[in-house]
Amino acid sequence: MTRPLRVVCAPDKFKGSLTAVQVGEALRSGIASADPRIEVDVVPIADGGDGTVAAAVSGGMTAVPIEVSGPTGSPVAATLAVRGSSAVVELANTCGISLLPQGLLRPLDAHTIGLGQAIAAALDAGCTDIVVGVGGSASTDVGLGTLVGLGARLLDQRGQSVLPSPRFHRKIAAIDLTALHPRALQARIRIATDVDNPLLGPHGTVAVFGAQKGITRQCAGRVEKGIAHVAELLDRRDGRHLATMPGMGAAGGVPVALVAVLDAEIVSGAEFVLGMLDLEHRLRDADLVVTGEGNFDSQTLRGKGPAAVLDEARRQRIAVAVATGRITLPDAEMEALGVGRWWSL
């Protein structure tokens, strides 16, 4: 008796439309309607951005609800994923761009205080190994808000507190870590990202990602000078020229503060999530892998989740199909990637 076909559905989110979990269940339903005998394993993936905590929970971690400051200070409900001494924290569900009130971009005022509060909640829960997914940022605060959420203070030349948002960056004269969370420096912090941009310059966070956060041409120079000033302050603490290091431009520069102050390390968000979900093992004996995301384009191939799925499927010589909202890659490139069939909605 031949075994039934086995399909692994490993999609990322369709941003603004469906979560990765919802996409996976829709694929499961469609496959079942074609042939209910097919075995379907749904593995929602992420790459450090929206859905990273949900992917961790689907992989067996426990969801822990918390309340933190949103990107402009209003309280928001967020979630950690915890298992033993490990935790996954997500910028997108604490102070991400999707949480801006009325959806209005606030490029000079948004911050990441909520992310620091979420890390503090993980530390309070006894976690010593914390992965921070940093995609989906609303702000360009170079991670100063994250430090504030962990207890740090930003001071001007008169010793008065300064807010962490870009509007006030050039007023900051010192970073006071006296009240930093007592366990923040002992924990292992990893930053999961799919971005390798530096902080400053033509490939930096303002030039490449500023427009999506609402940074206009008129204020781009001001913001760039402000984050350069912040980077210089953090460089003095760290001793390295962080602004030019790959990955520091992710999420409005959040890695700069975390590396300089907490000695965090940057890891591939997609590789971390796929490893946590044990995708290598779950693909064994599969006849087909279905992956995709909202927009399947050249950016997908630069370390995003579906690209990592394609790599693993090729390694195991498993057929691949892509279901996505939009495809902008030419057919020849899709074929070169080893994709057998693809559908654009």
C-alpha cells in the first residue's frame, strides 16, 4: 500500500492581510479540498519581524501576555514566547509600525521603549537567553528607547531627562545606566533580523527604510545627523565603529544600542526561526513544500524566511511550490531557484 502524499506548508505572513498561521491554514484547507488523503504539516515561519513570537509559540513555546508602551507611548497588549530560561521578544508586537494610533506615521516621535519593557518582562520571568526579533519598526531611535524601557536615562547637558525619539537625539549628552535592569548585562541577547544594512550612509537606515517610517526628504538630513550623534555616544561605550557594521541599520538602528550596551549578537532571523521550528526534520519524507509571503521579490532572496525554506528544500531535494500575494521575479529566476509551480493572488 502506497503512503499518502505529504505536503509541508511553510509560509510567512501576507503583510497587512493574513498572519503566517492563517496562510498555512488556508493552504491546508485548499489542499484538503483537492484530496483529503494528503497529509499536511503547517509550519508558520518568520524572519524576525511580525509573527516571530507566533512562530515560536507554534513551535512549542508558551505565550505570555504583557502590557507595554506602544510606539508613541500609549499602552498596548503584547506577547512574549517563553520556554524555561529562553524567551522570544518581538519589536513588531510591542512598538511596531502596525501599532501606530490611527495608522499615522510619527517618524520624529516614535520610539522602542516598549521593546525594552518586553525584554525586562522576560528577564523578570527568569529568562537568561532572549532572542529579539526586530522587524516591523515604526521608529528610528537607534535603540535608545529600548534602553530606556530597561531602566536607562538619557540626559542633556544640564542632566535633565530627554526622550529617546529622533526629535531629541541631538540634545542627548549622556546615557545613564545606573538604573539599568540588574540582569540585563548577564543575559544572552540575540537580535534576529533579515537586514544587513549599516546604520548610516546611502545604504543606511534613513536612506533605505526612512520613507516607510514617514521620514521625508525635508527631515532626512536632520534625522541622519541625530542618529550619527547617538552612534558616536554609543561608540564611546563600545569602542567599535558600530555605525558601519552590517546589520546595524535594522529596525531604525535598534541593534546599535543593544550591541553597545548589552553586548548582543546579530543572527539571521530566518535561520533562527527555522531552526527553532526544526524545519529540517519536519521536511524529511515530504513530497512537496509550499512557501510564500505577501510580496515575493528580490528582497525575499536577501535572507527572508521563504528563501531559507527554498534553500532547505533544495538541500533535501524536495519539490517546491510558491503561493504568494504578488511575484515580481521573472519566470526564469523562479525556475533557477528550483520552484516547480508558483501562484500569485
